[in-house]
Amino acid sequence: MKILSVENLSRSFGGIKANDNISFTVDEGSILGIIGPNGAGKSTLFDLITGYTKADSGKVHFFEKNIFGLSPDKISNLGVGRTFQKLKPFADQTLLENVMIGAFVKEQNIKKARDKALEIIDFVDLIEKRHHFAKELSTGQRKRLEMARAMAIEPKLLLMDEVTGGVDQKTIPSLVELIKKLKKTGVTIITIEHNINIIMEISDNVLALDQGKSIAFGSPKEIQKNKVVIDSYLGTFDAA
Amino acid sequence: MTSEIILQAIVTGLMMGLIYALIAAGLSLIFGLMEIVNFAHGEHLMLSMFSSFWLWSLFGLDPIFSIPITILLMAFCGIITHYFLIRYILKAKMLIQICATFGLSIFIRSIAQLLWTPDFRNVDKPLLEGRLEIGSLFIGQPQLIASLVCLMAFIGLYLFVTKTETGLALQATAQDRHAAEILGIPSNKMFAIGWAIGLGCVGVAGGMMANYFFIFTDVGINFALFAFVAVALGGFGSIIGCLYAGIIIGLVESLGGLLIDPSFKLLYVFVIYLLVVIYKPQGLFGRY
């Protein structure tokens, strides 16, 4: 079943087309990887899907529901979670409070929200840091915080923007494992990644963008062999 | 000068400081949430005092009993202010925001003068009157109760903001409204709640002060100035900072007036403000 259908989504900033007639679908329970050079429009695409930025035209359906033009909070309440490339933790609040704020979307009772938040914090392996302020956490830990916070809203679809970006090499494998673990819970994931090896390892499908346009969509193997993708992004990537 | 007089000034300063703190907390909450300075805060205080006055004058309700009504009226006023003015200027430039709330202050004061004239009024024979004598200390009963009610309201506000679901959502919106929206928190609703709570605080302070203060259309101006100083001193957006700052201002006003010269007591407060702006612009607990 298709969890997300995007049709001819476009957005311009002045004369620059950040997203130009982007179309793709995502199967429930799968991982879609999005690749593309800097400025390809990957994060803008997330902004348009989540209502963070209003699209100029196009259609976005979450399951059967048209979510085009809805506000971010309404889209979130339907079950679309998101993390940011430029991290946005609530810095003056503890890790536990950060996740509880997300948990309140589905659970109004404070004790239950707290229990749920602790469970998720344990899931992302940060339980010992639960009382630390978000501003005290390392970049890798803040990435996990954002994942935990997004998970707390019980998303059916989770959009993750460069989870492994800006973290040290040692931390990356554990974050990749976390994404795989998350997929096993049944959450559908769309992830933007610059690390092509990670994308090829975890994705069921890959969407390649360049200069705001969709240049390829298919399985990781198909993308690796796609000449347009190789020319514009992968370069000398070993397609074998 | 005896130690009794100094102690008297300290007690008076503390009581006034708690009232300043609650007024400033309302201002700080609104600023912390949407980074808009409510220059009509003093006029909102004036409205809350008139609310108490008219409830007493027209319906015979003593201010101590009309406090819940005044709080609700002011909270409603906050919601109206948000939906009819503030939400249209949220993304506007700071100068426009300043003009909007400053314009609102002139509008409210002018309407009040038109409706109620600039005459001074007071609640005659309120339930809270007289004074307590503790040793050599004289404490006005209305002032004491007003400051204690303000302290309780302040504690309630602090617990609400730090311990409840809505409070955490308010804090989240204050820190990053876009990140909060992605978590399903409607920022527009949070802003309206912020205004309701902010003016509700003013409702408590104004309602209690109606017991012993003259009520007139310009009454809020000095209180608003002190609230701005308290917010700057405590740190923009910091509620707990307002408590410390309110008390400091109350004490400086009271002790400065006693120890140096009463005619300059406003000056001492504003000297503090200038020192804060120069040496610690983020205030005692501020994050801006």
C-alpha cells in the first residue's frame, strides 16, 4: 500500500526552482533514500511534504488523505514525523522533556507520556542522558534526540534529514543500526543522506534529485547503474 | 535612622516587588513565546483595575471576590488581542510590531479616557483594609494579601509552565515554534494561550491592587515601565528571572527612597536598568 504519493510538487524561490515537478510514491513499511548534491532540493522537498513551506503547486497524499496545504501541526497529527538537517532540539529542556513534548501529541496523561518517552529514549540508547539538557548533548546524541522526539508522536511515516551528517565516523554505524531497528517497528522512512554507501545499504528505493528535478527513481541497484545519476552525482562511484 | 525603619522599607519593597514580578512575568511570557514586546501591558493593567472597580461599583462585588472574573476577562482580552492584532504582525518587522502594540496602548488608554474620563477612582471600604502591627512593623493588610496572592499566582504560573503538558508545549513553542509545529503543537493556539496567561497575570495583580490603589486611566504607565525593567533585569523570556528582578526593583525603590532621597526613587530603578543593558544585556537568567 502506498503511504505517500507526491505528484508534480513544485516550489520556486524567486527565479530559482527549488523543487520542479517532483513525483514519487513510497510503499508502507519501506525506506526511501533521497540523494542529490547540495542545493538539489532535498530538504525543501521535506519542507513541502511536512507543510513547513507552502508548495506552489502539486499534490501530496498521505494514505488517501490530501495533505497539500495543511499546517505542519495538522500533518504531524496525522502521523508524519520529521527530523531536521540543522538540528532543532529544545535546548533549554532536558532530553526527557524534549521527548515528552512529542509524546503529548498522543498521550495527555503526564505519567504515561513520561513512561512512553523513557521507553523511546531507551530505544535510541540514551537512557543515561535523560536528565541532561539538550544543549549539553553531543551532535550524535542530539541526532538521536531528534529521532526519539519524532518517534514519540508515533509516526507512520518518518522523514529523516541527514541523520549521519556532521557526526564522527565512529557514531555513524550505530545511527544506521538505529534506522534499521526503527524500520523493524513498522515505521515507513524517507531519509536524506549524503553517504551513498548508507543509502544503498538501507534503502528499498532511491530517489535522486538534481537542481530541483527528479532525475531517477528505483531500487538501489538501478540507481547505481543509472547513467544520469552517475554523471550528475555519483561520479566515479563504483557501480559494481 | 533606626533598623526598624530600614526593616519597614525592606518589607514594603518586598511586597511591591512581588506585584512587579507578576506583572513582569506576564510580559516576559508573551515576549518569550513570540518575541513581541507588549507595550500595552500597562494599559492592560489599567483595564484589570477598572474591571475590579466596575464589578464593585455596579454589582457590589468586592475586589477580593471579583478576582476570578477579572482574570477571565483579562485572559479573554489576551485572546482577542492575539486573534485581532498580534497574529497579523507575527512575521512583520520589529518596528511594525512595536508600533502595533504601542498603538494598542494609546488606543486602549484613549478609549478608557473617553468612557470613564481621566478621574481618579477608588474602591470604597473594601473588605481588605487596615494594617497589621508586628512589633514595630506596620504592614498594610491589602498590600500584604495582594503580594501573597501575587506570589501564589507566580508559583502557580511557574508550576504550570514547567510541569504541565500545555506548559511544556508553551516552552517548546517559545524555543522553536517550527520544531514544535512538527511535533503537532499548533503555534497559533499556543500564542493565544500565552496572551491569555500573560494578561491573566496582569488581571491578578491589577485586581488585587484595586483594593488600595487609585484607579485612573494612566495608572498602568509606571507599572509597565517597572515591568520592562524587571524583564530586562531578569532576562527576556525568563519567568523565574522576573521574580528575582521584581523583588530587586521593589527593594531598590523602597530602600533608595528611604536612604537617599524619595524624589529620586524612580531614578535608582532606571539606573539598574541601564547597568543591566550595558554590562549584562541578557539579564540574570535570559537566553536572548
